[in-house]
Amino acid sequence: MPVINEDLEAELGYVTSPAEQQHIRNLWDEADPLMQDISVSLIKGDNNRVDQLTKEALEAGFSANTILDDGLIAGMAIVGVKFRDNLIFVPEVLVAARAMKAGMAHVEPILSASGIEPVGTVIMGTVKGDLHDIGKNLCIMMLSGAGFTVIDLGVDTSPEEFIEAVEENEAGVLGMSALLTTTMPNMGRTIDAIEEAEMREVVKIMVGGAPLSQEFADDMGADGYGKDAMSCVELAKTFMRPDAEPSINPVS
Ligand code: B12
């Protein structure tokens, strides 16, 4: 069984909560040394090395999903903790995000290239005032891989932009992402605007992002909450089932 490498053990030392430390340790103690190396390089913000190691890992036969989960996302978990605890600051996080992007550039085409017919159109965006897009982009990657046509509205998306995109693309599903407690209410405002535009019956709404919960999603009147990219895909698939709601518009 792989052991956790020295650099990662040192990084775990920054995680003071025992539960959090155990959670992150679990991400690594089954992970191949190459995946651990990708995590370390991402934490250090070494985008060239992440780029090179991700290529190597694919050539060595690791699946895109394994590289994403055991290498890239596991590394980002530590970056998140260090940022929260003021051990690193915005510039370091941006450098780590750039390294994540370097790895995702190799993994994304594989996850997206399923070659299957589009099963429906999903509009995705990060809400107004919020610039976090790593999680949203992961969801988009997985949705594309599952055969959805995804329209990415990017970050800082207003309710009007969401509404326009749903209309223009006759989308059956709208997904909103928020990472800040201050921008979470903009999801509710978008849902209200969709109701005012009398479009609530034609689109299913799913929400996600680290600070969200099922309870919050229910309170806002969303149709679903997803804790990660896998649940995002599951939700979108559920919404596309003919028995989900007659209002859904799958791509014909
Ligand atoms: C990277 C990052 C940044 C980067 C963003 C880069 C980018 N391009 O995204 C930068 C440096 C720009 C940044 C800026 C800021 N950040 Co920031 N950031 C983070 C950090 C470290 C990681 C976020 C991340 O990418 N996580 C990894 C992804 C994979 O996870 P995720 O986003 O949760 O997505 C998953 C799920 O939630 C779900 N999901 C996501 N979206 C959706 C949507 C749907 C529909 C579904 C179903 C599922 C789903 O699936 C995803 C994949 O599994 C977090 C800490 C953390 N641990 O979350 C802080 C954090 C979110 N940031 C925070 C803060 C405070 C800020 C700033 C205000 C800092 C400042 N003083 O300037 C600014 C705000 C800028 C703005 N207006 O948005 C706080 C928020 C606190 C709060 N409670 O509101 C956090 C929690 C850090 C902390 N603990 O203090 N940040």
C-alpha cells in the first residue's frame, strides 16, 4: 500500500483539526506516489511540474478521474485549509489555481470526449459578485463528459444573464455556483427573478459550492443541491428523465 510522502506529511502538519486531517489523509493514503507528487507540486504552485506529471500519469495509464481526484483535488484541499487559516494568501492560491489549470488542461479533453449524443443543455455560472470558478469548471467538465451540452456563463453572473441564457438555449437545467457566504443570497435572487419572468416551470435549478447545504437550497426554492461534481451530473441526469417533470426540455 502506498505511504504518504514526506512533503505531504509536512503539509498535513498545517491541518490542525483532527477530523479535517483524517479526511485529507484518507485522500492520500491509498493514492499512488505519482498522484501524491502531483498534489505536492500543485500545493507548491509548480505549474510546469503539474503539467509534466499529469502527462506522465496519463501515459502510464492512470485514468483522468484518478488524476483529478487523487492528485489535483487532493492537493487543492490543503491549499484551501492553508488559505482559510491565513497560512497562505491570495497570490499563493492563484499560483496553485494556475497549477490546477495546467493539470486540468490534460484531463479535461479526456473527461469530455465521451463521443455520446448530447442528452440535454445545462447553463452553468458562478453568481453575481463571486469570482470562484474552479469547482464550477470541474462540474462543467464532468457534465460534458456525461454527454450534456454545457453553456458556461463564467463568473459574476447576473440574474438577467442566467435568464437570457436559459431562454436562448432552451435549456432544461440551470446550475449556479457560489463559494462566498456573501454571494449565496444571489442564488435566491436569481431564482426569484426566474419566477418573476414566469420561467420557473421550464427550467430545473441546481445549486452548489462549498458553503451551501441541502437546507439552504431548499429554503431558496432550488430543485436540487449537489455537494460535488459527481452529484452535479447525477442531478442533471435526474432532471432530464421524462418522468422528472413535463417542463424539462431535453435536446432532441
Ligand atoms: C481558490 C480560492 C480562491 C481563488 C479563486 C480562483 C478561481 N479561479 O476560482 C481566489 C484567490 C481568486 C479567491 C478569492 C477570494 N476568496 Co477564495 N477561496 C479559494 C479556495 C482556497 C478554494 C476554492 C476551490 O476552488 N475549491 C475547490 C473546488 C473543487 O471546490 P468547490 O468550489 O467547492 O466545488 C465543488 C463543490 O462545491 C461542487 N460545486 C461547485 N459549484 C457547483 C455548482 C453546482 C450546480 C453543483 C451541483 C455543485 C457545485 O462541485 C465542485 C467539485 O467537486 C476556498 C477555500 C475552500 N476550501 O473552499 C477559498 C474561499 C472560498 N475564499 C474565500 C474568500 C473570503 C475569498 C476572498 C473574499 C478573499 C479576499 N479577501 O479577497 C476573495 C473573493 C473574490 C470574489 N469576489 O469571489 C473564503 C470564503 C469565506 C466565506 N465563508 O464566504 C474561502 C472559503 C476561504 C476561507 N476559508 O476563508 N479565492
